[in-house]
Amino acid sequence: MLGSCRTPALGGHVHACDQCGAEHVLYNSCRSRHCPSCLGHKSAEWLDARAEDLLPVPYFHVVFTLPEQISAIALGNKKLVYGLLFKAATETLSEIARDPKHLGAEIGFVAVLHTWTQTLLHHPHVHCVVPGGGLSPDGKRWLSSRANFFLSVRVLSRLFRGKFLALMTQTFEAGELRLKGSTAHLSDPVAWSRFRGEMHAKEWVVYSKPPFGSPELVLKYLARYTHRVAISNSRIVSMTDTHVRFRYRDRARGDVTRTMTLDGVEFLRRFLLHLLPKGFVRIRHYGLLSNRSRKSKLAVCRALLGPVAEPSSPPEPDVTDDDNPPPVRANGLCPNCRVGHLRKPTRLRPQPHALVWLSPFFRDTS
């Protein structure tokens, strides 16, 4: 379906301007969560829904990353290992925050799974965006973190490592891990025990970024960051019958922008590494922001933090290289006269023969 998104293959509608009469064709989207062409609309909807969850405090960004050796196991056990990554990361963050030696509070946060690098390699990690503070154990005080420091990354890293390895070993002992190909040798209990020891001896990467500038910036960041796929339309530089050339940021060498050329089959292989299992939830809310208690807990937090001015409307999401909304929208302003609105749609039937290979990736990249 990705290849037919916003093409005649899925049909669409012809919209006429109610002022100048100009006609504009809007093709239907595939609505896949892995399609870069569909994410702008979803980002705007998500932004509207989350605006009321903001608190007037600094927000921190914490990232939990799996070692490369475990990424290989994750490829054959996506649903299981990604679920363990969420569980270990979120339990670690909540547990350390509750500890009186650190913050001593109940916190809330949004966790988002990403599985890629800029060059589309497999790199599972979870981004957590956390308010800088939380409720005291008795629920009667707001306990703030330090202005530029949330929790110790060394403490987070070591607890995360222990939790994840313990959880994965439980699944191994229960016979739930599929170990084939390059990981087949780990099916032997002795080899698994050795592998676990090697992973426990490594320093795992947990990164904490400085706080955001304002609650509104948090929303703009989240709306852009939560709705992202492995590569966007605008990063594609060119394609031939056999190769794809795209831009990437080389963080290891000063975050400079470079280009990479891949064989078409290799490009597709790398992109498909990041398709999630059906029904897997990649954006999750915990603690004060969990669905069951968000409304009541946030009301208590706001009462303790005091009154703040409400923004007149949520900010618009950034239209970046990872957000590709269509240039024309139903009932929107006519791009021809900029006065009238697009009305009276006429349906266009799907034309399956019009399918374009990988069309969402290679449209409007000149």
C-alpha cells in the first residue's frame, strides 16, 4: 500500500473552488503508519489531543538504547523484544524517580519507540519525554527536579541493563525467543549464559538531554518526533533503475550532512527492517500521563503548581523533513486564488494499474 499512497491507484476526489472554479485533484492516502506521506495529518491530530496534558514545568528528554548484539535478537523477535525494551526502560525511569535518594516522586512521561539510524540500520531505542518533577508519595506536594538535571544517567543505565537482561532471560527460559540465523548458537543454555555475562559487562547507553525551552516547544517537538518513519520523502536525492541516493546526518563526524547511495534492493531491505508488528503500540503514556489516571492526576498537579495562562491555541507542528502533508486539503483554501474554498468533490475511482513503485518516497524530491 505504501507504493500507491496519494496516487490514482487508490482513487480520490476532484475539488472545485467556490470562487474561481479551479479544480484540484486530491488522491487518497494509504493510512499506513509506516508511510511518510500520511504523517503530517496524524501529527496535527495528535498535537490537538495532547495540548491539554502540558504542565508549566521544564521537560527532559531521556533515551534508552539496546546494544548492537541484542538488536540482532530483536530482528527475529520484534514484538517480544520491543515490548521488553519498553518495560525495562519505563520501569527504570519510574523506579529511580520514586527513590528518595533521587527525586522521590511519582512522575509521568511519554515513551516513543524508534528502531533506525540515519542510514536506516537497525538501532532500537526508546525516547522518553518527562516533566521535570512529580507528585510526592502522599500526593500533596509537587517535587521539582533541578533546573538542568533530572536523574543520573549512570544509575539509569545500570538498572536498565539489569532489568532488560533479567526480562530477556525469563523469555529465553520459557522458550519464547526465536533464535535463528546469526543468533542460532545462543539457543544453547551455556552459550546464552556466556552471552548474558558479556552483555552485563558492557556499559549500556542512556542519554539525558537538556530541558526544553517551554511547554509549547515540548508539544511542537513531540508532534514532530512521535510521527516519524525511517526515512522521509525529502531526504531522497535521486534514484535510478538500480540505486537510491539519500541524505543523512553523520553524527560521528560533527553532525554534518552527507549522502549515501544504496542498491535498490538493499535500500528496501533496510526500510523494511523498521516495519512494526501488526497492532504494536509505539507511543505509550505512563505514570501521571497514563490513560487511566491522566485526567485526575494532572488536575492535582495543576492545583499544586498554581494557575498559569492557557495558550490561545496549540502550536502548529513543524513541517520538517519528516512531515509531508499534502499541499491541498479538502475544504481548505484554494491554492489558485487564496480566497475561495475547495467544495463539491467528485469521486475518482481507484486505478490499480496506476501503481507506482515506491511512489511516496520519490515524489517531489527534485
